[in-house]
Amino acid sequence: MRDGRAATAPSQRVALGRHAERGQYDFETIAAILDEALVCHVGFVVDGQPYVIPTTYARIGHDLYLHGSPVARWIRVLGSRAPLCVTVTLLDGLVLARSAFRHSMNYRSVVVLGRATQVDDPQEKMGAFEALVEHVAPGRWNDGIRHPSDAEIRATMVLRIPLDEASAKMRKGPPLDAEGDLAREVWAGHLPMRWVAGDPIADPALAPSFEIPGYVAEYTRAAK
Amino acid sequence: MRDGRAATAPSQRVALGRHAERGQYDFETIAAILDEALVCHVGFVVDGQPYVIPTTYARIGHDLYLHGSPVARWIRVLGSRAPLCVTVTLLDGLVLARSAFRHSMNYRSVVVLGRATQVDDPQEKMGAFEALVEHVAPGRWNDGIRHPSDAEIRATMVLRIPLDEASAKMRKGPPLDAEGDLAREVWAGHLPMRWVAGDPIADPALAPSFEIPGYVAEYTRAAK
């Protein structure tokens, strides 16, 4: 996948079984989904028990970055090079078929398997912080926020996960009803869903003279 | 939790470590988050490797129901009573603080640990299918769709997961900047985010005379 394209799955573990036609393994597709979504779900194992927790992330090139307090269990487990799974899902719509059986969702998802490496280099950590802020709100890092202090950098664990073993899966478009159901007297189709931002709510401690920056006022998660 | 209220965590495994003030264990809170979200992320383990996959679900009382093709690996693993984790996350907004360090997300999430039981009783399976359809589009089950045939019921594995070991976690409201950062020249606040439905897209094979039903035309995921 490092060369930008992989028509086939990088490993059997991320190859799609069912609905193989929904699978994609090229890096651009995977990167675009990761860049559009905001939250990932990270899976890890403690004493044979799987745990799945939501957290933010950022992508820099062929790596994914996670961060958290070194006090948090999940990041300590992942920081010890335990096997992990990072899954990102964009729900694009509801698929309302004529039969209950053919109801479905339109979505784009990415699954990444691997192990994380703790990032110790302060410069790489700072780069990850910038990517994490810019992933959430592009334009904010250089809009006057205070960048992390040495103490804050030390107080944050940063993990790097290579995007070597990853796959994307997606479904789009109308329902696929069986021929025999097409004449049923019921509306069928699909309903697109999307994230939208509401009105920004200024911090109560903010001076009222502050203008809302454009990247907040016109916030969107649509693909760039 | 079966009595509707549990002020304390039902187990150490789902008790919150960091940000314990964000944790909630009462059933109504957990049920409301599960009912509002559409997709869960299910974690399971194969050969020590965690996997996390997105899927739909429905809640009936104190149980969660999942379904899938018996050919799919994840449901076969879960159907064999492997330990699992089901996580549901509602992203409610972005928290834009004056320091990079205090940036955060507003969210509501639920983590359920346990093991699934395969549902074999056709009547309970049918109830689960109804709940799954109604969870996605309330009103659709009795709007003329074809209910599952015996063959379709047999061709679908349904799993029941008790909501005995679950916790909710949430954050809301403005950023919490350190005193020393309050005077910085940067906009701070939070940006609410929500799911909205776009315009329904009728199936190309649908007769043009069909009216869009109200539960589709006025679709919303807001809490009931």
C-alpha cells in the first residue's frame, strides 16, 4: 500500500469475506475516509476481553496518530505494542427496501490492524498535536491558540500506527430488492444522512467583541 | 441495573477511570443513547487480535440485538459466546479551547461488555427484526414492507446481548481553559454537530405516484 495503490488486500486479515465487492484497498480511498471522519473506535484486548473506545485521531501521510493521558488504561495497553484495531465509520444514509431483509445502510468504513509505537521525539509529538487540532478544525492551529508546553507534551502519550494493514468497505445507492418484491405498495429508496454544524456557542468567558472565525462559522466535514 | 437505576458501576470493568465525573450507569441514560444512535462498533478477538466492526442494532428492554449472515465471521465468533464489547458513540460537538491541550469533543457514548446468546426461537427473531427496522425508521415495519420469510429468518443469525454490564460516558458544554489562557486573542467556544437527513431519493424502479411517507420525509435522530 505504500506505493499508493493496492488492488488486493494487504493481508488476509483485512480482506473482505462477505460483500467482497464492497471492499477497497487503495490508499487514496482509505485516506479520504480517515480524513473526513472525526472519531475512530479503537479495539484492544485485556485478559481476553475486547474493549472498544471512541477517540479522536489524525493522519499524517501513511500513519495514524492517537493521543491521550498516560493515566488512561487504553493508551497504556496500546503503548505496550498490544495488537489493536482502529475502525472509522461514516454513515451516509439509510436504505429502505421493500422487504425487511433488504434494508441496509449506506456507509464508508476503514479497518486498520496493527500495533502502535510510542512517539517520544518532542518534534514528532508537536507535529501530531498540530495534525490532531487541524483534523478537527482546519485553520485553528495558527489562529492564536496556545501550543502545547513542554509539560503538556510530556503529559500526553502519542501513538503512531502505520496504515500498512488496512481496508475500506462501502455501500452506496438504492435498495436492491428481489424481483418478486418490486410490485409491493410501499415507498422504497434511500435517505442520505450527513453531519452538520449548528450555531457556534461562544465561551461564556469570551469578550463579546470576538468575531467567529470562518473555519468555525462555515464548518463542514465534507470531503476536501 | 435491572431495577432501572444504578448509581455505581455494575462492574469494575466498565467503571470509568479517567474523567470519572463523565460516567453514568443508570439504565435510562444508557437506553436513551442506544436508542438515538444508529450504528454500534462491535469488538471481538480472534487469535489474540482484536477486530472492531460497525453494524446496526436494536434495543428491546434490557437486551441489545445484533443480526447478520451466518456466513460472516464476526457473527459466528460472537455466536460462539466469545467475549465482546459493543460501543455506541454520539458525537455532539467540537470543543475549541484557547490552548491546543484543552481541545475536546462533546459526546455521549455507551460501552457494553458481555457475551451474546444466539436466538433460535422464530418469534423472538421476528421481534428482533421488527425492532431493527423500527430502530432505523420508526413506522416502517407496518407500512407495507414484506416481513421476513421462513427462509430469510433461517438465513439470518440473531444475537441477544444483555445490558447488564454497561456504562455511559459524556461531555458537554464549553471548553475549560486554564486561568492563564483566558486572555488569549482567539475565539473559544463549542460547535454543536448533529445528524440530518437530506432529501429522500426514490428507488429508480418505484412508480412515480408514490408519496414519501412522513417518517422518511421528516426523518430525525433527535431523542424521543
